[in-house]
Amino acid sequence: MTAPPKKGTTEQPSELLAKADIDAILEGRHWDPFAVLGLHASGNTFIARCFLPGASEVVVETLSGKEIGTLTRVAEAGIFAGEVAAKKLQPVRYRARNAGGEWTVVDPYSFGPVLGPMDDYYIREGSHLRLFDKMGAHPMTLEGVEGFHFAVWAPNARRVSVVGNFNEWDGRRNPMRLRRDTGIWEVFLPGIAEGHAYKFEIVGMNGEVLPLKADPFARRSELRPNNASMTTGPIDQAWEDEAHLAHWASADARRQPISIYEVHAGSWQRHGDGAFLTWDELADHLIPYCVDMGFTHIEFLPISEYPFDPSWGYQTTGLYSPTARFGEPEGFARFVNGCHKVGIGVILDWVPAHFPTDAHGLGRFDGTALYEHADPRQGFHPDWNTAIYNFGRAEVLSYLINNALYWAQKFHLDGLRVDAVASMLYLDYSRKHGEWVPNEYGGNENLEAVRFLQSMNRHVYAGHPGILTIAEESTSWPKVSHPVHEGGLGFGFKWNMGFMHDTLQYLSREPVHRKFHHNDMTFGLLYAFTENFVLPLSHDEVVHGKGSLIAKMTGDDWQKFANLRAYYGFMWGYPGKKLLFMGQEFAQWQEWSEARSLDWNLLEYPLHEGMRRLVRDLNGTYRRKAALHARDCEGEGFEWLIADDRDNSVFAWLRKAPGEKPIAVITNFTPVYREGYGVPLPVEGRWREILNTDAEIYGGSGKGNGGAVEARKHANGRIAAAITLPPLATVMLELDA
């Protein structure tokens, strides 16, 4: 055993630490701190070295508190070194003193690595499906010591350090160990607790210190305008949703009623002073509202951390971190659990297509184009001034696929609506000739993005069979919602952007002109069953000067409301799942703004309250009547009754499902009241009027069929009923047998 060195000397013994190492540590350019700092064997002796700015004296102890040596200060800035009476390489701690007092520090550089060779293997292969448990910052107990393990991918960096309010944001204090096979840097920092702000200080390949970077895998973030990551523990949630998850895991979602309420969490409601509701407050108000309204799912605009409120969350800098605007991550878990307990699913808007170039984000993360393409023709999005992920890089695919799995695994998410899929699929999206790079076959298809989407869907559905993935895809790309093994992208559903565009265009026209545009309403049935469609009336249609849905309708106020009621009836009777953006269920006049609450005071007025009641009853009818939902995505569930009455702007069809009573949906898109209008029906007998958008309770004129109509067989063998068509209205008739 070697005796400890004498105290007091400030001369630098060359055998303890070379001057070049001292200078490199003090200047923040030592690329391999584990080779110098910590406890090291030197022949039959052991040498301890540490960097403790502010200390004047340092004593070395074992973790059990046994003193094994006193170190020599070899640099006035706080570098200490010396021989110690250790018997083996082991974690140690330092008892430091100065004129102000004494403190204890466990040496992070006396611990071995946390990640192992199997992590390296799966990471390099791109098949690691639990990266969210390995990367970022995680609390752990290592060799009996509590602390946080940090890991970040920066393969082209010369040095990476963890900086935070626990080390005065000094990048010299906690540099990390490089795992050369993967380009991942890691370090275990003892004594770090939850609730600390941290970032990564990265020195680029040419020695330049980059702007401090937030953790790409951070699971909690500071509230804007601050943008550091936060140390946090695992989600502490006692889940009570086994029945909900089991139902969706065993169900064919295509044959389930799905009616989605699209919500921007920051502006659905606010406090009187304009402050956001917390997740718990949203749970108290939003969940009961959706239960009463009959929606099956809530879809949130992106809630991953984002710096700029007017981006609505679509320019995210923290894909793994629920935004701090509404409280801690556990609050969101409680919200999801509360939804599941009452049978409501939660879908997140997910943005894997692009990311903002904020200095603390992913852009040129280690000084190089790491997450994005280096070539701006591939890596820069001209519409949004954002960076495009490099889908050809295995590490980037793993980052994104793991994020999709993370939300499903840790927060029990029911679905992901994938934003801007079209921008991912086409290399020439929003680009002129010469501004894009063709694929290997000379085409404009982004084959790497296709492989990413297919892989993401395969892994998500394999790990969480009850989940829904929904593509916002605005082109005619084939088989978006077909299985990957059949050549599809593997999504569960696709937004029907054509339905939204054509029908809103039709309804913006004066009724007298609609007969000239009849095909706007019938064209969609030519492709309605080529994909599993969601019919979206989304936030995109009520912003940027487009006006609210009620404002898009033509005519005076009464006609506007009647048009919108008829349209909702038309849509809820049309094949496809339903999505409606918040505020449109009660016909908010104002265009939506993320900066203010919805105009809930409008519910004091009968027409607005009537619209809300109609949407509630439409949801209830849609959910109760299997004929309206069980074959939403299959042609056998739809049959035209009247498709060509353009002169009267009348449409009628039959919705049906095996073993269920059929339902006829008839819409009159003119303000003309029609009596004795003949509608062919498949079966003789009494057909009960189960919904009429012109009912007085909804704000209509009260015209209708007295509760039922009679279908009779005529001399020509044709079965039909003479019905009353209220003005600008949709009625639904169910065979009463």
C-alpha cells in the first residue's frame, strides 16, 4: 500500500499529471477525460485526479467514508492529483474544503460505462427499440450511488460535456466519455437529482464551441422562453386503462365508430387572465365535455416541446418532451388515464417531417449536418424555413421510430396523426426544377422516407396493436393505408383532403349555382374505399384568412346555420371516420387564433347551442347505429339512392352493415322546401326518421316527416317513399322492422 502524499505543496509533480493535460482540462479541450480524471492504477500504486474549482484542499475517501489520501493542488484553478491508499479501482469521493466551508463530491470519472456492447450493436444496426430508456438523462443507482446517466449522439464532436445549474454551466467540469463505435457520449453524474436544468456543450471537429444544445431525448423541458432540458424521473402513473387498451387491441378499428375532436390545448379554454389550463384542469373540463358530446377520441395539435406559440407546436425542438406550458409530464399521463377510464382515446399530432433551426435544437447538432441532410436541396424546407430529417441515416430513423414507440409505451397513446406526409414522400415537394435531387432511379419519390414510414408503422403496430396511425397525405400516393407487406405505407388511416376541399368549395356557392357543381359532392365516392379514410374538418380550414366553417357558408345568417347543419349531417352519414376542429361544433364565428380561448359565450345563443346539440346527436347516432360506421371503409357499406338530381341539389344514399338495419341519408342543399319527394328504398315498410338537421331543437324550421315515412312498392316494382325534404337539411331514415 502506498502512503498518501504530503499536503500543502502546489508544485506540479510530473508523475501525477502532465502539464499538457492540465492545460487541456483548464482550456476545455481535453477530449478523453476518463483517461486522466478519476482513479487510475500506475504500476503498484493508485493515483486520483479531479477538477474541483474553488477548492483549496481535497481529501479522497471510499464511498463508505474511509479516508485513503489527500491530493495535491497541481493548478490554482482547482486541479488536484495524488497517490492514494486504494487496494483496487473503485468509485471514490472527494471531501473538498475552502475558506467558506466543506462539501463532498462523488467522482463521476471513477465509474465505468453504463451502456454496453449489446446497446452498441443494436444502435449501429438501427434496430434498438428502447433508445428512450438509454439516451438522454435517466436517474439510476450505479454501484450504490444515486445520480443521473446522460447519453447523447454526436459522432463528429471533439468533446461533449453536460452543463447545468449543478456545475455553473461550465463545460470543463463534466466532459463525457465517447463510445467510438456508435458516436454516443455518456457519463454518470452522481448526486444529480430531478428538477435540474441541463444542456450539452459540444466542441466541434475543428475545436469550435457550439451553441448549447438541448437534449434530443429530453423527457422534460423548461417553460419557454427558457429552453434547457430538465432532469426528470420515470412517469409515475398508476394506469387504470386495461379495459380500454384491450378493447382497441382486439378491435378492427376500420369497423369501429371513430369521431375525433381536434384540440389545440392552449386555446380550447383559458383562465380569465389568459393563462393556460394545466393538464389536470383540462381533464376536469375537456374530458366531461367530450363524453357529453359523444366524441370517441381527442386529437391534440402537437404537444411536444416547441419554442414559438404561433407555430401551434408544428416546429418542435423536443420530440420526447410534453411541453411545459401545461405542467409536468405526469400531468399529461394523468389526462390520458382519465380519458381512457371513460372510453375516450387520445391521438397526438406528430411531426417527423421537419424541425426548426433554433440554435438549441437539432440543427447542425455536433457542428455537422447530423439529423438533417447537408445538401439544402434535400435538407431544407422552403415553405417552413425548417430542416428536413435525413431519413437515409439509421440513427435518425431510430430516433424517430423510438419517439413514436415512446408515446405509445410511456403515455399509452391511442394514435399518432402524422403531419405533412406528402412533403416527406416527394423529393420535389414545393421545389422548382433544379432545386431537388432525384432518387437512385431518377424519380421524385423519396424512397428513404417511404422506408422510414413503413418501418415506423410496422414497429408501432407490432408493439401496440390497438394504436391508430393516421397520415395527413394530400396527394394520390397509392396504398397509404394498406399493409406494408402489400406494398403500402402501413398507416391505419389517411385524411381525406379531397372530401374536405370539394365539399367546402361546393358549400361556399349560392344554392342556385350548386347544380352546376354537383360533381363536387359525388366525385369523392369514386375513391372513397381505396383507402381507410378520416373525413377532416381541421384547424387548417379555419385559419390564415379562411374564416370559420360557419363563415364559409353562403346566404344570410339563418341559411349559414342551415347549410352547416346540413353539411354536418351529410358528413356524419358519409363513409369514413369523422374529425372536427374545436369551436366548429358550436359554429364559432371568429377565425381560430392560438392566442385566445374559444368563444364559449356563443352557447348562450340558440343557433349556436342548437349546432352543438346537433353535433352531439350526430355523434350519438353514428356510434349507436352500426350501419353508419361498421363499413366506413368498405364499399359494401354504401349504396347510392339518388346521385344525379343536380337540378334539385339532392343527394341520397344507403348505409348498411351485415345484420344491421339499413339507414338512408338524404340531403337537400337548396333552401327549397319539398313535399312528396320520391326516394327509392330497398325495403317496403315504415322507415323511422332518426335525425333531422332542420329540427327546432337544432335551430331549424321544424319541417320533417312526423317521425316516419312509408316505403311502398309501385306498379313498376320500384320501392320508394314520398318524403318531406326540409330546406337546407339532412335527414336520416332507419328501417323500422
